[in-house]
Amino acid sequence: MLAWIKNIFTPNKIVIDQMKFLIVGLGNIGSEYANTRHNIGFDVVDYLAKDAGVSFSQNTHGDLTEIKHKGRTLILLKPSTFMNLSGKAVKYWMDKYKIQPENLLVIVDDLHLDLGKMRLRDKGSDGGHNGLKDIQEKFGHNNYVRLRMGIGKDFHPGQQVNYVLGKWKVHEKDDVEKMIIKAGEAVKNFATIGLKLTMDNLNR
């Protein structure tokens, strides 16, 4: 009993809040990248912030805000490091807020999924995505949750960069909007009912 009490009141003891989650939308900063396929991660966290009536503020390595949902705190992050250095921002805020590794969720565009399709995974390769690649390098592993957002691959050989950095076409916008809303619900479910049930519901 005495040892237990001592652990609670030990000065400077690190306390990890299991109700706190870091939700990272990957993208590139700058107006020229707004509404591009590569920035759909930004779009999802923007939607969550707007839906909760909060605004982002500039901070170290990114724009940041918080929302509350069913007793959980969701810290929303849009890295300002550009896609290729996303890991720097993610690691900084993971350490700053003492987020548990299993409470990190990264939202990213995926060429290998048709437009509107999504997949939630607890680990996996970077799939050629530079943002995920840098996160893996900074963490030294790939065991973190990622929500892959399908953007399709309607481009000719050699045009991949132009495609992912291109704006959505008019006829795609309804599907994109529906996917963003669905992704927002998946993020909230991840923080409340847990990864497994959210994966079962979203990936079926």
C-alpha cells in the first residue's frame, strides 16, 4: 500500500492520459495545395475542427487544435513541415503530449484505393507514401494506426506527381465530401469504441 501511495505522489512522475489522442492529417501547407488529392488528410481534420466549432492555431511544426468527444480529447494536427518531413511534427507532439503509441492515428491519401474507399490499419508499409515513410523513419517502426483515404489512380504513366498534387475534378467532389464525413466518424469511433470495432465497421 505504501509503495502504491509513493508512486502516485512522486514528484515529476510522468502520467500518460489514456483519454488523449493525436489525430494527424497529412498534407502540404500553402494555398496552392488546398483541395488537392494529396491534402485529404488536412481536409479530414479541418472537417472535424469545423464540426466542433474550433479553429486551428499555428504552433511548433504545425497547426493545432483540440476537440472533445465523449470524454476523450482529440488533438488535431496539420504538420507544417511539408509531407516529406511529417515524422518530425508527429514525433514532437507525441512527446509533448505524452501520447500513447496506440492513441496515434494518421490520415493519408492512398493511390491504391478507389475514390471513396477507405481502410483503417494498425500497422503496415508506407506504400510509397513519403509522409508515412518519414514517420516510420522517425519512430523506427511502422506500428501505428493509419486511415488510408482512396483517391484513385486515374492518371497516365509518369503523371503520378501531377495527379496527387492536382485539384479534385468537379464530378469527384460529392464522393470526396462523403468520404471526409465518413472518415470523421471513423476518427471519433477509433477514440471511443476502439480500433478493432472501428476497423470491422469501416473495412467490411
